[in-house]
Amino acid sequence: MVKFDRQKVKKALREGKVTMFVIGKIDGKYFVGKDLVRII
């Protein structure tokens, strides 16, 4: 599970369709994920 500070994310996004990217490192291995989300 990934958690975000709701207020920081809200300030960074605009209404409509947005591609979100997540990049991180767990146990020394890097990962990348992305998804198209609709902001209302």
C-alpha cells in the first residue's frame, strides 16, 4: 500500500484525467508504476 499526504496531492493535481506515476525502492529494488486516474 502507498500512502500520500492528501493536501499535498490535492494541491499538485488538476481536475480531469491525469496520469499518475509512482517511483520507489523496496528492499533494494526499484519499482515504477503508472495509471490514468480521473480527478473530480
